[in-house]
Amino acid sequence: MKRRDMLKLAAVTAALLTTTALLTTGNAFAQDKKWKIGFSQVTTIEPWRAQFNKDILAEAAKHPEVELIITDGEDKTEKQVADVENLIRQEVDALLVSPKESAGLTGVVQQAIDAKIPVFVLDRNVETKDYTQFVGGDNALIGRAAGEYAVELLGGKGKAAGNVVEIWGGMGTQPAHDRHDGFHEFTDKEPGIKYLLDQQSGDWKQDQAYNLMANALKSNEKIDLVYGHNDPMAYGAYLAAKDVGREKDIKFIGIDGLPNEGVQMVNKGELTA
């Protein structure tokens, strides 16, 4: 399932260009100033995040007045907090933050706000509304699309039946909760659908999803559909099923739809969507 080009159209263009526009407003010498923009990225391991960085660097390269500093939180809240604190000390003119966890980054985002730094929160929200702007996709809508398709795959509205494995993203992230809630708006209306895992998180990672799916396969003779909150986790589940010869009996739904990742997996018949 695609993010409707939210990566480039929203996170890159809206955040970066809106930031530079905000900084230059009312400044007669704006053309001569080099604007320092800090970007605290949660991780560079996930394919979606790596593409995120490539696109935002490409956009920044179009603007010689912008110096873009990207930090890698290494998928650790503590590291990302330290990164943001360091960017604040560098007195960046604006800050972009894509948090690992909503609660974990709220305090340091508030520090930046208190320091009068414009803050743009990307993809995952924080627990304050004092930031300058949020830029992100409608993850509940994405979840609803996945749920509607799952019902179709399992027999259609009013007739859908089957055993479903849902592999969550990070439990402390709003996108994971929104993707769960949206999905269940459709699937919970079908009494024939049964859920085999109770809020098990793969933390957005392929290897963790593989392990969750391997355990689910051992415990359940029949699994009809897997819903992964991103494509790497759906693919990890596919690999676990393939290793025991059960992949052809299961439908796999993921989210992201990157051209070199999810789209290729669908084209190869590894993921259903």
C-alpha cells in the first residue's frame, strides 16, 4: 500500500520549502543568509527512511541558501533526544523532527520551541501542539484501505472469514495505532475474521517480523492473511512462511510501496499488496 507520495510531496517539499519561506519572510537580507536547518531522522536502516533522506537531500540541493544537517537517531529514543539537543546548541534556524516515539521526543521538541526555533514534525506526531507544523500522511486512511482490501481477499463484505496475523510497527508511535485502528474499522465488522496475535510489535523491522511470524506459524496450523504495518515487516513474515513451505497459502499486505521495495515485492508475487 502506497503512502500517496507523502514522502516527497509533503515531508520534503512542504517541510523544507515552508521552512525556508518562513525564515526569509520579512528579512531584507534573506538572500545573503545561509539558513541552517537541522533534521533529526529516527533511523537510516529502514528503506523508507533511507529514501526519505535521499529525497530531502535532493530537495535541499536545489536551495543554495540552505545548509541541511541530518542526524541519525539509530532507532533509539535516547540517541535522537541527544541529537535534537545538539542541534539546538548549534542554534539551527529551523528543526525538522521525525520521532521514533511520540512521548519520548515531546520534551526535547518543547525545548526547541522554547528556544524560539521553528519546529516541523514529520510522519509521527509528538504530545504537544506547540510546534510550527505537522507534515504527514493520513495513516488511519491507509489502514482503512488495507482493511477494506483484507475483507475483499477473505471473501467479501458480510462473508469474510479467516485467521489474520497483524504485525504492529512501534507501539509508541501514532502511525502504528492509526494503521491498526483504520484496518479494524473494516475487519472488526466481519465475525468470521479471527486475530491470532495480540498487539505484537515488529518495531518496523523485517527480522523482528520474521521471528513473530515464525512463532505464529508454529502455533497455528491455518493462517490466511498477514497485515504488516510496513512492507519490510510484511516481507519478513513472507520469508518466515516460505521457509516452512506455507507462503502460497497466505496473503501478505504491507504499507509503503517504495519502487525498489514494496512495489517489486508485489510484482514478484511475494506480497499481495
